Amino acid sequence: MSGLRREIGLTAAICTAVGIVVSSTALVMLGQGFGLGGPAFSVAVIIALFINLFVAFSFAELSSIIPLSGGINHYTLPTMGRFMGIFAVLAGYFAVSTLSNAAESSVAGLVIRDIFFPDLAVPASAWAFLLMVILTLINLLGAKSFAVSQVIFASTMIISMIILSIIGLFDLGTGRALETSLHFDMAAGGGVLSMLGIAFWLFVGMEFVCPMAEEVKHPQRFIPLAMISALVIIFVSDLLFGFMALKYVSMEELGTSAHPHVDAAMAVLGRNGQIWIGIISLVATASTLNTFIAAVPRMLYGMANEGQFPAAFGKLNRFGVPYVGILTVFAITIVLLGTGISDAAAIVTLILAGCIGWMICYMIANLNVIILRIRYPKIKRSFKSPFGITLPVISFLGLVYMIYAIWPEDGTGMRGDIYSYASIFLGLAALWSGLWVKLRMKKPLFETVSIAELLQEAEESLQSDIESVTKN
């Protein structure tokens, strides 16, 4: 029976989905994408939006069938077995979260050092460490603490981005727009399709609300609504900000800057814009890290309860949160921060290497929907992806192409570096998963778990919540 507490409402669920997606690293990728492709990058953004929307449909359907904290792991157990379930979490989330946390907090550290305290001899990594400490403490205090902070972070960030974009687009600031005109060139940046990997990062992560299914009120209804709403909100705010940036900063500057979003804000409002975007960037980082620290340990918690991960990760503190997973994510992030990630190329390489793992996880989710449709066509689904299996298939193929075109071939060798890092992470995830299933669990790698067993577990979780509410 679950020990997690159902304390997260619809607003907090939407803010969770928005907050993990709109991050400092996403703002960097947004600026660099428009820097590479100019206005035509918006086409890649639209394509990526629809692919992620189809992914959201798949996760919504899976969550409606199996509303448990394990997320993709629980969805994969009845379709492809324990090995694939563990691999999906480790490759698609655990490795990605620690890599992204390091890159994300590094960007925040640079912003704090360069914008707010340029005269202090404090390294960016020290500011990044402090931010991780604060957010880890927030999450250790429980789901309600996370929900309140997430609403504040995400709403402040999105509202500020939209207002700043409108100021720039309508010439309401102190800066002067560029006099050069921009052309809609579909071949810019190596072509629109070659920029899909960059555009994909602008939306990835909305399904992070799914592992909180045992803490979200009315999960079958609120989780699909949260993911779809988040994608629409992000799409509008990103396009507004991107076209505003192009109006004031040259494509070359945007494409090579380590913080193009800061450059754009300064061009619109000078020092005031720099401070404002600095606050937005910090809030974006806090929102993203907050969600990573909350969601990934809950996936590990769900796995531990299934015997798929060390039992310690299934323990809860007195506030009802999986503290071992939270502290583990914190520790690994701090170790990676010690490597000194700071320049634009290193940050983008880490982001996109992790992005490949995320794409593979999304492909597994789409396959799960297809397999469950075939094996259990009559099982109860409070949300169902429309048009049969068409959208999961389209999404799957789109993700395969995006892995192939993860970065434009620009002669820098970055695409090779991205594949190298991704291969290492995926290899380690596969090795751990295989050894754990065979040696620890002593089970066949691809033996599936009865969906009836998972549904019973979900029913017990819901019944426990009903009894708790009745007693109170």
C-alpha cells in the first residue's frame, strides 16, 4: 500500500509539467535554435510540438491505465518486462536528470555570478551548489512543499517571459531593434529537419508529472490535462521569446552565445533587462531542478517497491517523501558539478546526449501503448490516444529521425561527441538493468508482470487515499 500523500492539485500538476520543460538550458537551446535557423526554426518547433503532443497522449493513456509512481517502469512491466522497465527509467530519466541537473545548475551559476555578483570572487559552481542544497531541502519537506514552490516558480517564469517578449516585439523597451531584415530560409542551420533535436528539447519532460500519480488528486483526469496544457503554454511563450530575440540580436550572436536569452533581454531593456532575465533564468532553473529532484526519486521508489532497485530507495521520511532517492540525485549532481561544466558547447553536448536517452524512453512509451492496445483492447482507459495506434507510430518514427539528426553536421564533431556520451550512459543503464534482473531478482530479462497485479496495486493506493480522507 502506498505511503505517498495525494496533495497535488491541477494547478501544481500543470506547473510541474511546465516547470520541468522551461529551464535555463531550454532558454539556451531556444536562443541557439533561432540563431542557427532564424525564423525557419519555428517550423522545427511546430513539428517537435506535435511529436511531443503525441507522446503526451501516450503517457496520458498509460497513466490512466496504471496510475502508479513508477511511471514508465510500471507501464513497461506488462508489455516488455523488468529489464526494459528498469532500463527505461535509468536511461531516460535517472541518467538524464543528473546530466541535466549539472548542466542546468551550471547555467544558473553563471547567471548568478555574471549578472548579480560580478565583483565577488565566488565561482559559478559554488552558486550552483547552493541552489541544489536549497531545492533538495524543499523536496525533503514533502509533496505540499514541492507543490507550493513549483506553482510560484513556474507561474513567475512563464508570465515574465511573455511580458518581456511583448515589450520587445512592440518596441516598448529602451533598446533598438536590428535594422537588417530576416528571411524565412528553410535551409538555414542545415535545414529545418536537422534542427529537430534542438527543438525537441524545448518540450521534453512534460510527462514528469506521471511519476507523481500517487500524489496528484484525480490523476486520471488531471495528468492528461496538465501535460497538454503545459505543451500549449510552452509553445506560445517560446515562439514569442524567440521572435523577440531575433528582432534585437543577430543570428550569429544567438547561435554562439552561452546565454543567448540574457543577450536578448539586455538588447531590449539594457541592465534592467539583464536583471529581469537573470531572475527568469534562476526561476526556470529552480523550477526544473525542483521537478527533477521530486520526480526521479519517486520513479526509483516505485521500482524499489517492485524489487527492481535497492530497497533503501523505497523508504519514506516523516514527511512522506522518498528521501534516499532525493539525496542520491543531489549527490550525483554535485559530483558532476565538480567537473567544471561551464562553456556553451559542453552544456549543449550534455543536454543532447541525455536527450537521446529521453527519446528512447519516449519510444518505449509509444510501444507500450501499441502493445497494450493489442493485448488488452478492453481494459479500462479514462484517456485514450485518438486514431487508434496511428499517433504512437508517427511519434515513434519521428523520434527515430530526431536521434539520427540530433545536431546539424557543422564540422565541429559535436554530433559524434553527443553519440559517444549517449552510448556510455545507455550502456551503463543496460548493464545495471541486466545484472539486477538476472543476479538480484533471478528473473528472465523479458518476463512480463501481470497487469492484473499492477491494477490491484493501483486500486489499493486509491483505496488507501479514500480511507485517509474519510478518517480526516
